[in-house]
Amino acid sequence: MNPHELVYSWLIWCQLVNYLQHDKSRIETAPVRFPAQYANHLHSLAMTANARAKEEYRQLARAGVSILGVVMDRGEHFVMWRQRGETHLFRIHENKLRAEAQKRLDSMADDSA
């Protein structure tokens, strides 16, 4: 994969972890009791996504890519990264990122079922 695709994949996994952590906290504080198996399954998905995000970060490091910063502004995510002394900026809209994260989540859920 080229560095741009590596950064994109890493960002998707990182955001998926954030979304799952947010969902997990919502389930834990919900006034309605969810069966424990749902919470456990969500926790399992979050752990798998976290492991994938770490693996994507390792691939970035192997390719010599350093993440300088991630910022969300006006519904867009900006990732500044550096490779071989050159600084690059990656930009993606929140809606597209959510859709890609959902595809990854669906794929993970299908694999675990």
C-alpha cells in the first residue's frame, strides 16, 4: 500500500475505536438494561478494532510515516503526516469516514459471527 492508503486505513480504525468506545459508554449508562452478551460483544469488537489500529500504526512506522497530528474542524478530519522529510496533509469528511468505519465494523461483525 502507498503511504496515503496507510494513513487512511489507520484513521478509519482509530475512529472506529472511538465510535465503539462511545457506544460502550452509552450502553453502560443507559437507563434500559442491555443483556450482558451485547455489552461483551461490543467490548470484543472494540478490542479487535484497537488491535487493528495498533497494527496499522506499526505498518505506518515500517513505511517511515510519522503522524504529526489529527484535527477535526467543521466536519472534516485533517491528518498531518511526514515521510522522508516531506510533510503531507490528508483530509476526509466525517460522513465518508463514518461510512468507511461502518463497513469495517460490518466486516468484523460478520467474521466474528
